[in-house]
Amino acid sequence: MPDTDIEDTELAPLDQPENAADTAAENEETAIADDVTAVAEDLEDLKSKNAKLFARTKTAETEAKELKQKLKTFEQTKDTKATVDLSSLKDQYALLQAQVPADDIEEVLSYAKYKAISVAEALKTTAVKAILSEKAELRKSSEAANTSGSKRTTLKISDEAIVQKSLVGDLPDDPEALVEARFNLKKREK
């Protein structure tokens, strides 16, 4: 029996490393299996998120198309509204009749365009009348304030005054003025 014990002891150490390798392999396989299931779960999460993002993208695209279409129809209706220009003889005549100054024509035109009415109708509104009267009043007040636009003239001192001042000792800045004043006085005396 001692021989069998030796054989058992010799086999026992060989069996243990195989069991250790098997357990390590099993642990590795379970770890890989866990990783695979985790990756599969992550993949499913990503697929669901991707599907949600795709749906949101599609709805955003359809909304963008609808908004572009609405914008296009709005611009078309805007263009078809009454446009105001001075090509109409009636509008020109109405501006002349109302004696609208050239500076205020733009105001009348922009109001008529804003309200989508003719220039003649715009001139009849109280808003345009108020704007025109206010601007006319501003023009009148600015003209009144600018009355000192002419050059100031210097008074010419008479020849007698120049000579009298020179006798007192107040000589003019220009000596020729004194000579000329004396010459003119002598000329008058003759």
C-alpha cells in the first residue's frame, strides 16, 4: 500500500493545478459572460436612445419644413398687399394738393405703406396730419432761431472821427487810414 500512497500523492499535486486552471478559466468565462451581457444591455440602451433621437430629428425636420412653408406663404401675401409708391398720379397729386414738403414725403409714404392704404387716404388720417403739423412747427421755430445768419457789418468810422482821435493820441491801426481821412477832409473843404 505504501506504493499506492505514493501514487496517490504523486497524482494529487497534478490534479490540483488542473482544478485551479479550471476554476480560473471558469472565473474568466463568467467574467466574459458578464461583460457580454453588460455590453448587450448597453447596446440595447444605445439603440433605444438612438431611436428616440431619430424620432426627435424627424419631428424637428418636419417642423422646419412647415415653418419654411409658412414663411414662404407669408412673404407671398406680404408682396401681394398694396404697395405704395409714387408711380400713381393720384398719389402725386394728393401730395401736391396737401403741399407736403419734400422732407416729409417719406413719412407719408412709410405710413401709407405700413397701413396698406393709398397716399391720399394716409393724408386724411389724423396721425399723418399731426406728424406734418409738428414738423412744420419745428421748421418754423428753427427758421426763427436762425435769423442771425447774415454777416455783421462793421461800422465805418467817419473821417472826422479818425482825425479827432489822432489829435487826442488814439492813432488807428492802419496809418494809411489816417492819411486817407485827412485827404478826404481837405478835399471836402475845397
